[in-house]
Amino acid sequence: MTSLHLADQIIILGYLVFVLGLGLWSGRRVKDLEDYAVAGRGYSALVIAMTLSASFIGGGFTMGNAEKVFSLGIINIAVLWGFSLKEILVARFIGPRMGRFPNAISVGDVMAVNYGKVGKVVTGIFSVLLCAGILGAQVGAMGYLFNLFMGLPVATGIVLGMGIVIIYDTLGGMRAVVSTDVLQFCILAVGIPLALFLGLRQVGGLDALAASVPVGHFDLFGHFSTVQILSLFLTFLLGETLVPPYVVRLFISRNTRATCRGTLWSGLFSIPFFAIAGGIGLVALALNPTLNANLALPYVIQTVLPIGLRGLVVAGIIAVVMSSADSFLNSASVAFVNDIVKPLLPRPLAPKRGLLLARLATLITGSISVVFAIRITSLIDILIYAYNFWSPIILVPLAATLLGVRAGKAAFCAGAAAGLCGVFVWNRLLGAPGGFNGLLVGVFANLAAFWLTARLSRQPLVAPEGTA
């Protein structure tokens, strides 16, 4: 693949400059850590849907999705719908209960209700690790994109893309993140479907696509057993459930009704979007069966779009990556300061000092994310690897708190230890027998230990209605 035409490159650079300016302008009035984290808590359902969608649709769910469909077929789209189901379930069962945490700015604040300082600090540590891992997927995608389309070395592309994100995210916090997310959502919601439409036209239509692609790519059970498919579906259902950026989106709406509607709309939007992004992988396979699978989405854009329009769509792809990166970067910074630093300090942290520390934390998290990106090359694999730092340890006690279930520190510690051991034993010592992901074993081990410990401690498992 060759670099884009100069006109397309100018469009992309112009877009990046505009995003940087928008982020800096939107976040110019941030005054303390709470404002940095939740931006005034006044956003509508539509804005919640747009910023939430822009947050989770990153490099893994676009480039990584196209790569896997190119290699394995439409089964990858089907397992990603586990994520869509998760968003719908959160809208139905979790969203209505968020009014119980009116002052929370992080996941650690929610966990502290039941599990005290221990729960808050442990949650903060794993929040940072998870966000750094998922951010690593976006960092890797940025390097690929700038290398493919601009002819820049991968490292230079990472510095350019992440540099812009870090600047506006550091200075503007959640206000900058939401403003840029809304813009980026509009671009990706148009750009990705447009690439598929023009790609299908290039191939000759749906019938020609079906004739050009191996039959096995349309078989849900062609490459995996039923157990493996179920494992992957549940991995995407549970892997990013209630991760920090998505939980924070439940804090920033004007009321619980806006929270529920925005989350539901986001989940429904993801269903066709995952199919569209995966469909681009099939188009790439039909156009060039010998292509490197990692290049599936960029290749289609480079091949089927005219000059000018190509630049806009590439800008949309970059928007996808940046919108996910800024959210996870912001959440990691807030978790570091609010959930780790503040509880461990001997005296209260001044608001301005907390804001300064949150801004400095973005640099640390960005560095960790680069390590993840270098360690694992597949964007989807980075996501699955990062999930191991969240669901087996934090998901069960967090969901319990949000649903009004009371349990103490002992239940939290027992569940977290069991979840961590379950993942390690199943994946590392046993080698993930049967292709069943250790993440799921960890979640079930956590659930069993958490429930058993809570029962043995004879605590009331259901909190009185209206209490936190």
C-alpha cells in the first residue's frame, strides 16, 4: 500500500488540528478534579449515546474486527454482539440505579460504599491496568494508521496521535473528551458505512461478494466449536462490562432517564456497526485474498474511495481510535488520583492539587499503554488480554454494589483472590483447555467465593431500597 494523495493528507492534518482546538476550547474552564472527571453532570441522552459509542468503538472493534472477519469469517461479528447485549443489559438493570451515587466520580467511589478503602484502592489499581491495556490497542492502531496512510514510521504516528489526545485530555478532562467524542461519533457513523457501501460496489454487489469469499467465512461453526463460540461471546459480554469509562458515562448525565436511554441507544447502534465494520473485512478478502489481514480495513479505504473522500474517511478511522483513547486515558488518570492516591494520603487532597496530579497521570498511563501495544500485535487480542485485569477481579463486587447487594471487605477480597487465581490456573497452568477463556473461569470463581463469604459472614445481602 502507498501513502495517500497530498490532498487527503492535508484533510487529515486539518482534522487533527480541529480536534485539538475543539478539545482545548471545550475544556478551558476545568477548575477541579470533579469537573475534570464528570464535567458538571448535565448531558442529555443523545450526547450520552454518542460519547459512549465513540468510547467503545475503537481500533479493536473496527480494524481488529475487519482483520478477524477477513481471517475467520462472520463468526467474529456474532461474538462481538455479546458486547452489544451487555450495553442493553446495563441500560435495563444498572442505569436506573445510578441515582444512588450522586457524588461518585470514579468506579472506586462506588466500590468504597461496600468495601471501604481496600475496595477503592484495589479497584483503582486494576482500573489503571485495564485502561492502559485497552488504550494500548488504540496506540497500536494509531501507529498502523499513520504508517499506512501518511507514510510515517509507526513510532512517529503514535507520538503524533497520542500527543494530540494527551494534550487536550490533560488540559480539558471530561469536557474535552465529550466534545471531541460527539464530533468523532458523527464522522465514524458516516465514514465506516460509506467505506462498506463503496467497497461492495467495487466488488460487484452482495452476490459477487458471496461468490468471491470462501464459503466457510459465512459458517458460524466453521472455525470454532460451540464451546469456543460461547466462550468468546461471553468474553465480550463480560470483558468490558462496567469498565471505568463506561461507568463514568453513567455519572455525567442530567438524570437516570437520560442515562438509561443513552446507554440503550448506544448498545442498539453497536449491533449494525459491528456488522458493517466486519463486512469491510469480507470486501477486502474479495478484492485481495493474499492481503495481510491486519490491513483489511485500510486497504478497502485506499482502494475504493476517491481522493478527498478518502481523506475524510481516513480521518473518521483516526477519529474512532482517538475517541476511544481519550476516554480510557481520562478514566485511568482519574482512577489513579481519586482511587489510589487520595485514599492513601494522610490528609485530604486539595482540589487543585488533585487536578494537577490527574493531569500528570495521563503521561504515566500513556507510557504503560505503549508497552501493551508493543507486547501484542493483534488489536482484538490486546482487548481480550486487558479484560483479564478487570472482570475476574472487579466485575462481581461492582455489579453487586450497583444492584444494591450488601457484602463486606472479606467477600470482596475472597472474590478478587479467587478470580485472579482462576484466570492464572486456567490460562497459564492448564493452557485454557477446550478453548474456554480463563476470564470466564475467573468471573465464576469470583462469584462463588464472593457469595459464599458473604453468606458465611451472615450479612444481609440486599440493601434497603434507596440506600447506597
